[in-house]
Amino acid sequence: MPGGVSSPVRAIQPYPFYTVRGSGSRIYTADGIELIDCCGAYGPLILGHACKPVGDAIAAALDDGWLYGTPTPAEIDLAQILIADHPSIEMVRFVTTGSEATMAAIRLARGYTGKSDIIKTEGGFHGAHDGVLVQAGSGCTTLGQPDSAGVLSDIVRHTRQVPYNDTESLVSLVEKSGEEVAAMILEPVMGNIGPVLPKPGYLQEVRKITAEHDILLIFDEVITGYRVGIGGAQKLFGVIPDITTLGKIIGGGLPLSAFGGNRKIMEHIAPAGPVYQAGTFSGNPLSLAAGVAALREIHARKEMYTLLDKATTVIGESCQGKGGSFVKLGSMFKFFFRTLAPENYAQAKESDTTQFRAFWEKMLKKGIFLPPSQFETNFLSAAHSDSDVEYLSSAYASCLSA
């Protein structure tokens, strides 16, 4: 396997460790090492590893078979939950990955509006498909450049960029080129470089600007959906997008994503409309069973969001005076090796990655697994105990001091 991994974010130099089991807040490696997990499979496992109600639902579904190629009742069950929890969603289509969800959402926006271009924020990650693999750091009116070999410049020239937390750049861009723009796709909280949080009023201004220029607003809530609360960032910040993409938590740890919006837009998706989207494994019955069980468990344990917020607050307090900046939102958190908390991608990239690497290795030696990059969010789960949080806080304080 290239780099020894199936996804590049999992690569660790000189080689990655391999996990054989997960339980609660722990993962166990092939070398017999137990680690407190603050990666959580990069976000899906808000209930922790091998959550029993989810596992029981998967086992029950498995007894009946695991792929049919037909609609299943569980699709309706999960759709009803998502629609009830998200004011922006009246219809939903299930897919398998977050990349599929954002790709389909962008295609839907183009098909609905008849316009070709999209806007994304610098550093915003929306999957690994060609139209969004655009190098970060270019100016707000500069045409995108591919960020991967094999991506055609003819494709990404339709992708424009603006800095996150910068409405002036967005206004400048749409006033010059807004008639060509179908949609703006945005992580309401930037999860793949942070977290980096929106300034007060930023998301509301983005909603106002896009609406005024007939540009659809796509909230990429693959990370924030059910992570920052039931209803996601759109409910937390009170902003209603036109299209929403969801993933990670809605599958309970199995591959499942979705995109949804109001009925008028969503009825442009085939077979109801002319925008084609399809997939053999879309709406897989095992993933749906896991997702329904996970979301029902989350609804039954709403208090966990308050507890998780308190836990990351405790960890943050242990980082005070350590020369960097601690950023958190609920169960999402990160220590940046940068004096001030970053407000955008360019500022996040100023972080000292050499110091991060030394810190990360010290934490691993203490039995704590953090995502092995300065630019990935850490996650806590409901399975992390008070003693876990106490140990994490102590480890942060000692490793940062060292």
C-alpha cells in the first residue's frame, strides 16, 4: 500500500502503527499497546469505539443480509431523523462517503442554477474529488490551481477561493463574478485545519451575501453534523444553508454520508430530475442500521454534549501559559503551536509543525493517540471518562512544558 496506508492522513513517519481492536475510549495496536484515542477515526465515533447499541443494531441487520440493491425501511427511518433535526433539509439522498456527498451537492447546485463556478474557502477540505482539490493560499479573484497531480486545470478553473472569516473578499469576488457562481461550499467550522472557528456574525454575513447574489450556500457538515450538537453548526449558529452535506457520525462508524436540502432543489436529483447521482452501495442496510442506532442513542443522551464541552474546557485549562493557543468547540479541540488562535488557513499554516511533531511523539509515549498532524482536529467521545480527561490534562501540561 502506498505509504502503508489506505488514506494519506493515516501516514506516520517512519511507519504507522496498526490497530487490531477498539473499545470505549481506547484502541489497541498489533504490537500490544493500549492508547487513549483522541482521534476517534477522525470524527465519526462520538459514542466511542464498539458502542453496544450500535453493534447490536449492526448484528441484527447482518442476520437478514447485508446488501439488496433495493430501498429499505431503514432509509426512511434515518431520513426522518435527519429531516427532523435539520431545518434546512426537507429531502435527503444517501451516499457512501463524504466526498460523494460534496461532489453530488456541487453538481446539484450547478444543475439547479445553470451556472458553472463554485466558491470555497482557502484550506477548506470537501473530499478528494477534482473540483475541490484546489491549492490553498491563492487570492480571492485568482483562478484555482490543482493541488494534486492528475487534476486538470480546466476543471479547477471553475473553483474560486476566499479566505475564511473574510466577508470583504467574498463581496469583492461575487461583485465581479457572482453571475457565474452556482454555489459557495463552506465548512461552517473548519475541521480539517483545526478547528478554526467562525468570527461572530461571519456565517450570518455569508448567508446574506450569497442570498443577495443568487448563490446557493452549501454547508459541509460532514464533521460538524451531530458533533457540535443535534442539528449541527447550522442550528448552533442559526444559519440555514440551501444544501447540507452530512457524514461521519450519521453512519455510526460505518460508511455512510448524505446530502439534503429543500424539496424544490432536491427534486432536481435523478430520477425526479435531470441531475444524475447513483451508487451501488448507497443506503447500505448495515450502515443505515448503525446510523439509526447511533442517532437514537445520541438523542437519548443529549446531556453528553454539555459533558464533552466541560471535558475539553478542562484540557484547555491545562494548556494555559504554554506558549501556544488552545481552540475548542464542544468535543472538538486542538493546541496550535502559534501564539494566537488562527482565524484562517494562512494563519494556521504559521504553526510550528516541528514543535507539534515533538509534542505528538511525547503524547504517544504517554499512551495517547492524537491525529498525527497539526492541521487535524482532535475529538473526544462520550466514552472518555473523568479519569481519562484528568490524565489527558496532565499529559498536555507535562508534554507542552517539555
